[in-house]
Amino acid sequence: MRNTKRSQKIAFFLLFLATLLIVLPVGMIVVIIVQKGLPAINWQFLSDIPRQGMRAGGIFPAIIGTLYLVVGAIIFALPIGLLAAVYLSEYAKDNVLNRVIKLAIVNLSGVPSVVYGLFGLALFVVFLKFGASILSGSLTLGIMILPIIITTSREALESVPQSFREVSLSLGASKWQTIRHIVLPNAIPGILTGTILGLGRAAGETAPILFTVAAFYLPQLPKSIFDQAMALPYHLYVISTQVPNVDEKVRYGTALVLLFLVLMMNLVAIIIRYNFRKKKKW
């Protein structure tokens, strides 16, 4: 009995230590960014265009460009990812081909973002002749987050109890009606989890937009989806490595805005997910 309690305490301690090793570095990063970036945050910084070779002014075009790219990526990836997840979960047979497809989708989640950037450059910018534009960047980011959305959505659909489907079918509903009115509403919290993960990755990536959309400097906002745009991740890279004598607080202020933007998008999605989860009856 004593050995069991001792083993349990050791296990709890190791789990607590592992949690600290994850949380503490992340917390320190956030604290440093907030501490060094907060002095740069003011209305001019958030609403003005960059000036004096990006050493002064604001980051408004980069904020708007990031929002355009993230919204475009989600508009493209979410419907396709959800439909693919529905097919793999509800319609696809359990055979070798479909198992290989599922494994390939999972593996695509680990492909480096620079590879997606080169793919977007070759397909959207060069082959389809969209040029370096918001459309090319959004489609590239959408393809990059597609495996995440498909995987999490499929797991959410498969987590819905099979008895729900059986009862619906026994009452005369078709398979599609069962999926639409029974399965999907109960899987929405899990689907939103995948969307949250996709939002965070799309907003913070630099390599894909570097090849497909990002501009070094633009004095005005984009007017169509075929225009280039500034984006916060690339702008942060530029002022940190390409532009000399940039005030440290400007760099950290840009990082803080990007962090806050991602957290706000995640918070909205989490609130929506929480409201749907409260309606669950199982």
C-alpha cells in the first residue's frame, strides 16, 4: 500500500514538473514581450502607416493584411476540410486506400511551412498566374491548415455516439439528414478546436506569405484580392533583420500586437465553442 502511494506521488510530481517545463518558458516569453512591447502601443502605432523606413509610424497595413489572409484562409479551408472530414468519417469504407489517405493527411500536418510556401508559389503565383496577392497567400495558408482541420473535424465527428445515428436512421431520416441535424451539431465544439489551431498557425506563419503575398513596404491598404499586402509576421521579420536601427520597443510592440491578435481570434472561437458545448446533452 505504501509503495502504491509513493509511486503515485512520484508520478504526480513528474507530471507537475513536465507541466512546469512547458508553462514556464511560454509564460516567460509572454512576460518579456509584454514588458518590452507595451511602451510602443498607442493609437498612432496601431492606426498609422510605417514611416522613416519603418523606423517610425505604425503597423496598421500589416494588421489589416494579416486579418485579410487569416479570414481568406479560413473561408477556403473550413468548408473543404469539413466536407472531407464528413466523407472520411461517415461515407468512406474501412479499406487500405482510405487508411493510407487518413495517414497522409496526418503526415501533411507536419510538413514545414516553407514547403507549402514553395508549393503556393509554383501553383498559385506562377501556374495559375494569380501573382503575389492576397488570393495566393490565403489559398496557400488554407492548404497549410487543411490537414489540421480535417483531422480534428474527423475525430470530432467520430466522437459522436453511434447510437445517435442509429436512432435517427430508425426514425426514417436519411443518412445525410442524420449527419446534418444530429452528427454535425454535436461535433461543432471539436470542429471549432481545429479551427482555433488553424487560426493560430495561419496568423503566425512567415514562410508561406513570404513567397506568395507579403510586401516589404506598402504605403496604402490593398484594394482587391489580387493586390499584395503587408503582414505582421513578415513585417516583424523585416524590422528585426533587414532594417537597421529600429527601436527595440517597435519590434516587441509588433510582436505583442501579433500575439494579441492571435489570442483574440482564439478567444472568440473558444467562446463560441463553449456556448455549443453547453448545449450538449451527453
